[in-house]
Amino acid sequence: MEVKNINEQADKLYSQYKEYMDFYESKATVGKTRSITTEDIYAFGKQLENYSQWQSFVESNGGQGDLGVLPNVALDVITAANTSSVIPMFASVQPLDDVQGTIWFKNIVAKTNRGNVKDEQNLVTGMGGRQTVASQFAGSTITGEVEATGDGKTTKFAYTVKYSPVLQRTITISIAGTSVKGIDDGEGNIVGVGITKGTINYSTGAVTVEFNDAPADGAEITQAYSTDFEGMDEIPTVNTEYTSKMIKAKDFALRSEIGLFKSFAMSKRFGINPEEMIAKDLVQELNAETSNNAVLTAYINAVGTVEWNKKAPTGVSYTEHKLTFFDALASAEAQILGNAGRMNGASVIIAGTTASSTLRTMPGFVAEEQQNAVLGTHYFGTLDGKVVIRSMALPADEMVIISKGSSFFDSPVVFSPYLPLYVTNMMDGMDHNPLKSQKAVAMQAGIDAPVGTLMTKLKIVEA
């Protein structure tokens, strides 16, 4: 996947599969919590394209009969699976072009020497979190800059401040432990207590200063000032760059069978195609398992655990005690910030069954209206604007708190589908019963959680 081509490819895929794209945009579960992005369109369209390419390959090799009813329903099934999927709520979906491919992460890299930051220094890395807490880098104000030191004898000093041009009436010169303090008068002169005379060249930052008394040996001569950003040739600069990691798609497969007579009876009685029904059911089960797999991957790689005691202390009502859950949630978010050095906006909460029931009783919880006939991991609602996903894949009383950015390249979990769906007729050799029809459904996708520091666990205890 070429990063620079995502917008272009998304437009192409949208036009190629417009009917499915329109349905996805209007019905996608992820669209209930945020806007559908170009990255969503690209990821969905790429799966449709990968399947179409596979179908063409099978047909060109004389295997069209192996596809059975699949060509009639495949794109519809893939669309339905992506539309109902909750994976984009907590993971970056980065499709693969091959069984083994590359997933991408965003780095923020400094391109200027300023403050405590050096040119080419990583401020934030996609897989490692914040590397540097920048100070006096983007801001115009500089404080605590030491350009000269006293020796107990010298009264006259000349030096140049690090960052110029300097704004008029902003420079202050002082000596720690003394009352000495000089300021510029806006005309290039430095005046003040303990100052005999001095000058500042605002353009170059060159300073001369003479003190009434020689600064003590080792005494630091400190300045604070503001740089004139409008007068600079170049203001502090950072670039967005990308780093990559290899990921390999894993196989997910199921099979089912139905007798010839039963198939005929169902078709006659209900007017349905049993093979089509089997294919859809198998795909639904595969998608449920991949969602659960992604949840478990997040759970296993989450860093640290925060506990919340559900039992109210003596004399405190449970209604009042429930409010302390939000303190625990804030602690979990603080733990992520401490581990990763950043927080990507609103959190996503994936909760086990018991934990989900507890969240539903919390003030600020808004339940998802369509809770009928949901299978597996699914969108449950929001808690104070945070997405809540319910999953039986987690321990019942535990949650995973996830900090996911809005960018395609800024997520702790990555889901990388390669071949979203393929179905084939199965023959088990000579022992296969000719009166039974078998179907095998498979998909290939990579799942990884390379940034575990952007996730932590929250466990409900009762003691």
C-alpha cells in the first residue's frame, strides 16, 4: 500500500463499486460514532477488489463450478460483513495486497533545532508513542537560556542568544541569587538594576552587557526573551513521516454440509437456496471470530490494569458510589498517557458481559437502539461520548480501554484483511457421501497490536 495513493485509490474504488459503497456509507455501524473517512472507503473497496480478482482467477482457470452460488452473493456478503463490523471502531483497517504485507504507522519528526529538540528527532512514533516532550520548541518565548558565566572579575560580556530575531521589549537579563535585572527599552539598549549599560541587536540577537559589579565565579547570566516568528526565515518545523512493519495474514476457515434431500425440502417449502444460506451463515461465523480475535489481541497486548471496586463503602449508596467508576476510568486514561506519552482523543471501551451490564447503569450511558439479534462482538452504546463495544471474548468483568486516533496510521490495533471471502465445494475423496453437499468458507487476515501502550485494562472487582 502506497501511503500517498490512498485518496486516489479510494476514489477509484468508490466509482468501481458505487452500489456497495453507497450502502456502506449509509448503514455502516462505525458511521454511528464518527464520519465515514476516505480510509474507510479505501479499506472496504480494497476487500471488494481482492475478492473480484480472486473470482476472476478461479474462473480463468476453469474452476467456476467450485464457486457455486458465491458469485451471486459474495459482494453482498462482504458488504454486509463490513457494514456491521465494529473492528474499525478500535483498529486501523489496512488491507494487504498479498498474504504477507506491510502495515504503516505515523511518526512526527522535528526538522528544526530549537529548545530541547534536535533536527531529525522523533517527537512521536507510531509504535513507540511520545519520544520527546518538547519544550520551548513551538512557542516564541525562551526562558532560562545561559550564554555566559561569571568569574568574579569580569564585568563586561558579549554573546549572541540562540534564536533570533528577538522581539523588542521582551529580553530580560538576570543573575541568580542577586537583584540584578536588565531589560531592553525597545530601542536596542539594556537598562536596569545592577546594569551599567548594554545593547541588543534585535536582528542578530547579539548582546553586550556591563554590570556594576562582576558576577560571582560560576554565576550564570540568564536571559529570557521572545523570538520574532514573523521576522524569521523559517519557523520551527515538524514533518509527518511513516514507518512500517511486516504482517502476515492468518487463515480462518469453516465447513458445513447439507443432505441432498434436506436441501430439496427446504427449497420447496421455504423457497430459499440452502447453499446460499449456508454460505452466508458460515461467513457470519467467520466474521464473528475475526472480531473476537481482534478483541483478544487488544486484551493480551494492553499494558497495565486499573481496578474499580463495585462494592459501595458502608454508609455510601450504590448510586453515589457508581460515580467513582469515572475516577477509575480517568486513572486508566492517565495510565495510557503515562505509558505512551499521548492520548488520542476519546477512548473506546471494549467490555465483557458483566462489565457491559455495569456500564449500562452508569449516568451518561446511551444504549445503541438496535440490540436485536446481535451476534458476537458488537456496538453496545456510548458512555459520555466514548464508544462502548460488548464482547463475550473478554473475561466477563473486564474491559480494555483503547486510545485510538482519527488517522489511518494512529491506532494500537491493526486489522489487515487480504482475501475477505472465498467459498468452495468440498469433496472428501472416495469416502464422501454423494448425497451430501459440503461447503468450505475461508478468509485471510492479519491482526496485530503493535502499540500496546495505547491500551490498558480496567477490571471490576467486588470486595
